[in-house]
Amino acid sequence: MASEYRIREAERAADRNGPSGNNAFSRQPAPDQAAWVAAHPVDAAGAKIGMWLFLFTELLLFGGLFLLFSIYFARYAEEFRHAGRSLDRTLGTVNTVVLITSSYFVALAVTFLQRGRPARARVLLLCTTGLALIFLGIKFHEWAVKFGHGLFPGGTAYLDLPPGEMTFFNLYYLMTGLHAVHVIIGLVVLLVVYRRTGRGLITPRRPVMAENAGLYWHLVDLIWIYLFPLFYLAL
Amino acid sequence: MKHRLPPLHPLRDPLTPDWNGEGEPGLSPRGCGIVWIALLLLTGVTVQAARLDVSNGLVHVFIAMTVATLKAGLVVLWYMHIRYEGGALRLMVFMAFLFLGISISFTFFDTAYR
């Protein structure tokens, strides 16, 4: 498409010339996009508070599960420790590094977007989605190994587990599964931001959707920061 | 329907040709990198601390949760820009995390020492 080609050309010019070059900011949305932008005014402060309110409901969702974890951990400390040792600590650590790095890329993408470098922000968003796929791949592998050993709800080995260890694995599948769903949603949201930034609908002057997508992604990272030591480090 | 974006100071406006990002408030690319390194170091700390041999298992819980909360603080304050937000949003977020922390930690200590 001609307009897409023009935008890509402008992005290349933007990255060639740097933030002080004239071309960096000459990328205007196409006429129909300009109309769209005009018809969709952004209340940045309201949007951000709304996003945080949504994130609070996410905290409630996961907070309830963390509450459950703390109660059962206090009751079955020894069984939780034993079951936690059967998880692959190396893969868990690698996944932590992957997710932290993806958060770094998103923070960097938002910073570059705010400072007038949307093309660079888009590259970083793509890197983030790549890291998210790596995270999901490792997670899938971990689950697949456990399933192979019959360690899944209803599996043969699962039903023979002592009650405390079964509770551990119930919580493990529930919490890491719910977290993985959030990673998938965040992945899609970041791709939408990638596309909208490319079409000139998210710009350095209207970055709030990218900022809010970043907030969501950081929350996903935040939840993993607690999931990792609780499940993988056999406290 | 006409919509006008609020005017920016020319030097703060990323769309002016001579804007170069200098002195822009908010998180800088350098700041992102420093926080990233700090998060990686803290991950290393928590993994190593879990290998320590301690008599009371609760010491592990305490260290791991302290490090996790430090990491969470870095993410919320810098990556989620709470450092750079206004007082209302800061208060909202602080209270939300405070009450979440109280409900989870008090429940844990209540059931652990019953």
C-alpha cells in the first residue's frame, strides 16, 4: 500500500536523522488517519487513571490467589518445599530474566515514543513480543514435561501426591496459567500498539495508549516477580 | 468535531524541529538501563539467597519477599512512571499496594504462628 510505504520511508528517515533532524517530526498521519485522530480526542490523565483502576482489579484477582498461597504455605510448608524442588529452577530463572528484559524493552519503547522516536519504539515493541514468545515457549516446555510425568490435575501421578503437594501443584497450574493468559493478552496489545504507531494513530503527542499497554506489561512482569520465588525457589 | 491538543512549550514539544529531548522530564533511556541492571542483580541475589543454609525456613521467605518487593518497587516507581506522576495517582497506587501487602502478609503470619 502506498501510504504504508510512505510511513516506512518516513520512519527510516526518522531514524537516519535523529531527533534533531527535520524529517524526524515531519511524519504526519495520512488524511484519513488525520481525520481519525481528530475524531478521537485523548484525555491522557483520565485514560491513565482508568488504566490504573483496571490494574487494581487485576491486583485483586491475583492478590486473592497469593492470599490462598500464603495460607496453604503456612499449613504445608514442608510439602510446598518438596514440591517446589521438582520445578526446574534454571528455566524459572531464565524466564525471569526474559520477562525483566521484555519489561526493559517496553519501558525503553515508551521513553523513545515520548521523545519523538516512534520508529525506534516500534522495533523495541517487536523485540518485546519476541521475548514474550520465548517466555511462553519455556513455560509450555515446563508444563509439557510435568504432563509427561502424569503430574496434571486428574493425572495418575497427581492423584498419588500427598495433599500438601497436590495443593502446591494446583496453585502452580492456576497461577502460572493465569499469568500466561495475561502474557498472551499483553502480547496482542503490544502488537496493536505496534500497528497503530506505524499507522500514525499513536504519536509522540498522543502516546497514552502505548503508555497504558506498557503499564499492563509491567504488571505482568510484577506478578511474575512474586510468582518466581514462591514457586521455584522452594522457600 | 474539532479537537485541539493542549499547547506545549516549544522546547518541550517533540514535534518542533529543534527539539532534541534534552532536559525532558520522565524516564530516560539511561534510567531504563540502570533499572534493568538493578532488576537482574536482585534476581541473582534472590536465587543465591535461596541456596543459603539457614536453620529457620522463614528466613528464606523473608529474604525472598524483601527482594521481590524491592524489585516491584523499581518496576512501579520507574518503569510504571509513578515517580513522575501527580500526587493523586501516587496516593491511589500506594494505598492499593499497601492494603494488598497488609492483607497478604498479616494472613500469612496469622496462619503461620497459630
